Amino acid sequence: MSLTFHWFLPTNGDSRDVVGGGHGTPARSLGRSRPPTVAYLSQIARAAEELGFAGALTPTGAWCEDAWLTTAMVAQHSERLKFLVAFRPGLTSPTLAAQMAATFQRLTGGRLLLNVVTGGESHEQRAYGDFLGKDDRYRRTGEFLELVRALWEGKTVDAHGEHLRVQEARLARLPDPVPEVYFGGSSPIAGDIAARHSDVYLTWGEPPAQVAEKIAWIRGLAAARQRTVRFGIRLHVITRDTSAQAWAEARRLLAGFDEATVRSVQTGLARSESEGQRRMLALHGGSPDRLEIHPNLWAGIGLVRGGAGTSLVGSHEEVTERIKEYAALGIEEFVLSGYPHLEEAYWFGENVLPRLSMAALWTPPPGTPPPDATQVPFTG
């Protein structure tokens, strides 16, 4: 088995300190900001591509730049890297979304992956003109994915569902390949939609025991529908030559979190309708005193950022071991990030990926220079 690694395009801005945002919290840099220009995002994409990452996640929401437009521009400055484009089904018609995906595949040589985000916060959805409640949004997502997949198969679609209606919908040109669908969610209805429609179920970075429970849950739901689903995890990462250096960096980031900002962000996130966000908050309880929630798993990022709030922290060997631990549970794909995203891509790509390659857990994508394993004192 070869694991797959994706990086992250910070379309809300980047910094040597944490940039918050997501789930109803505004994007804010706790240090000097690097704006998300096409030039800077392309620099990150090219670095990720050369290091051996398969793709890069681009977020969605009012707190960041539009994912479709940004990745279409950045794709012109890269060659192989795929783009895991996050988008919200309720804001686009299924026929238009299917057509956009087909166009993206043709113009980029098949480099689109889709991260379907139902939308966890009603007040943000209403700002876009979407007034459905959370459960109805998930049911609409199910209808949406059924229609999009039918269109990608070349069918002429007539449908009059609970939330979506199309008549004589058909694509003139089909996507090649059909984009894989990534989907996450921790509520019962999210699990049902994931089991029915996702190719890859994504979880945020919870401790291994909780991740194992999620995998068993989704795997069981999918099996009941005669489907199989792959599993991925979304994490930040701080990897250094020594454990002491990595934890010193984590402490430096934490020192930039003033108490007023932490209180403000935690108060906002506590109002979230997202079950996944509730689980993230429960990992640290808003306290900076209980942040290492599993060996080398640090919940500090979640004090000031919505969404994925945990980070792998440690020496290159320790981070490698934690990845092995998650892989043993059934995690096949890792969506990673770190502040700043350009430098952290190199820390991980030059030091952890070669170790995983030597352990026969990772194979560089075609066209990627092989890792210089002679420089790695592998001990695993």
C-alpha cells in the first residue's frame, strides 16, 4: 500500500504565525501576513509538486478566496499537482457544477478532486442566500451528488427531488477522469451521505482511538450499501530534526495567541452547528494547559482556528511513527498543512516522505524526483 499525501493552499493568507478563520470565525493573521496572491500560491503549489505531494486542498467560505477561480489560475503555473477543490453544493446547480468539473478536467489534464462541503454554519449559508437547516442541507447534498454522478456517466437527467429539480440535463462533454469525491462529517446524517456517495471519507485529526471508531462507523454504513470507501485525515504538521525543536516551534506559535483572541474565537466556535467542530473543541476544552492529546498530537491550532485544529508535532522519526499509526487504522490519504505553508512543505517533504518511502509506505508520484534517501538516517 502506498499512502497519498496532499498539501494545502492558504487562500485566506499565510504567515509565520497561525492564520485563523473558518466555521464562522473571520480570517485573521496573528503575525505578519503573506497575502494569497497567485504568485505566492503558485510557489507553494510548485514546491508541493516537486516534493511529491499528490494534490493540494483549497478551502471554501466567506473567509477565503474562491476555490474554483484560484485553483484554475494556479493550475496554469504547475504541471502535475491535483487540486482538491472545496465547494458547497447548495450554492451551485448540479448541472453547472458537473459542467465546471468536466471543463476543469479537460483544461488541466485531469487534475481535479472535489471536496464536498455541505456547510456547517447556517448564518454563513444565509449570507449566500441559502436558508435551509443543517439536516436539509445534507439531504440536498445527497440529491446533488446523485444528479452530478448521473451527468458524469453521460445520462440525460430528469429529476424532481425534495430540494433539487432539473429537466433534460445532459453534459455535452464528459469529465475524463471522473473526479473523486471527498466528504467529511461527524453527525449521523453526514455519515449516511458519506457512505452513499463519497470515494474518500475525510476526518479531522482526532486521536487514533476516535479515528478508529469513525472508520468502523463509515465502513459499516458503506458495506450495508455494497460500497467501499477510502479514508483520509486532515492535519497540520510541525516536523523538525529533533523533538525539542518541533515543540519549541509549537510553543512559539502558542505564545502568539493572546487571551482575548482565544476567548473570542472559542466563543464563536462554541456556537457552531458542526458536530466535527464540537469534537475539535472537546479535545482541548479551550484550555492551553491540555493541548497534547495523544503522543505528538497537539490541539493548539484549534484555539484560534475553526475546522481542522490539530497538528502532528515532533522529530521526523516521531511524525513518521504517528503516520504509521494512523495508516495501521486504515487511513490512506493525509491532507496536511503548516505555518508558513511554503517552508513547512519542505520540512515534511524533505524529511518525512523519504522515511515513509524507505518503509515502503509511500511511492513518489510519476514525474516526481525520487527522495534522496541517502540523506535520511532512518531508524524505523
